[in-house]
Amino acid sequence: MYGTDVTFGFDTAVNIATDAIDRLHSTASSHRRVMVIELMGHHAGWITLHAGMAGGADIILLPELGYNMKVIINKIKKRMELGKSYSIVAVAEGVVIQGSSERPAMYFAREIEKQTGFETRETVLGYIQRGGSPSPSDRNLGTLLGGHAAKLIHEGKFGRMVALINNQISDVSLEEVAGKLRLVTVDTPLVQQGRRMGISFGVWE
């Protein structure tokens, strides 16, 4: 969300998605498969980026960056040539498939298997990411944001959005944030670090 470092619920969603990726590693390894997992993120790929990095995905595909199928295929083939028996692909639900309305996970799973010959399976995590108990971090953040919202009401300050800015509870004008998105870019530190670690984002060789 634009105007805040992080929203309540983000940490919980990332934890659930990371756990799902962690669980896919064992079956991918034992069956020598490519596993494609589709995560939340229609316009912004923050959950997929954070969960993909934390869960050890080999390829992370984000709506903001797009993809090049040749790059994806080459990455998977190279891993197999190096003796890596499996690969994990984390893809955001909002990745636009060129010339198709198919769900990203299904599309990439089919194309990867067709173009590499490696057995590939897809998993769509869906609404599981939205439910369940919130993480301790989200509970505390919600408490702090709620307290600040109550303070603003008590002071008669309306038209404001409570936010976490530079790790401090604050607030911003709704006019400043309305209709805006905070998106992942090529300069996002986690993207840069991922590239240095050899993780593919589907656009650079």
C-alpha cells in the first residue's frame, strides 16, 4: 500500500506463503519435479517477492517486471545441468500472460514441462493466505495503528491514514495516497540481493 512501509496482514500472508514454499521443497526434491506456486498479488508482487526469497524459490515472477519465457526455461535447464534435481517457481497471480487468460501457475507449469521435458506441477495457494490467525507482528502492528487512529479521532483529525513510516507509527493525508500503488521495482533491495544470489526474476539471463 502506498504511503506506509507495511500494512497489517502482510507479515501473516508472507508467513503462510513461505511455509507453503517450504513444504513444496521436499516433494519437489523427492520426485525431481519443477513446482510452480501461485501467490497473492494482483498488481504488486510484494508477497511473492518476500515469500519467494524467504522460501528459497529459484525463480520469482512479479507483475511489475513481466517475464521472458526463454529466460525461465534456460534457468531451469541450467539448474538441472548443474545437478539440481528440482526447481521452485513462485509467481504472483497478477503476472499477465502474453496471449492467454489462463491462471499464471497453470500456464507456466504447462509451458515449463512442454519446453523442458521435466515433470512440473502447479499449486494455487489462493484464499488460504487471507485466513487463519494473524502473526504476532501483525497483532502488535494492528494494536499500534489502532491506537494512533483513536488518537487522531480524539484530536478531531480526519481524512488521515495511519501508517508505519521509517519504523514509526504516523499518519498521512488520504489525498496523498488515494489511488496510488507501491510497486516492486528493479531497484528494490530484495530484488537486487536476489539477483546477486542467482535467483531468476524471469527477465534477465
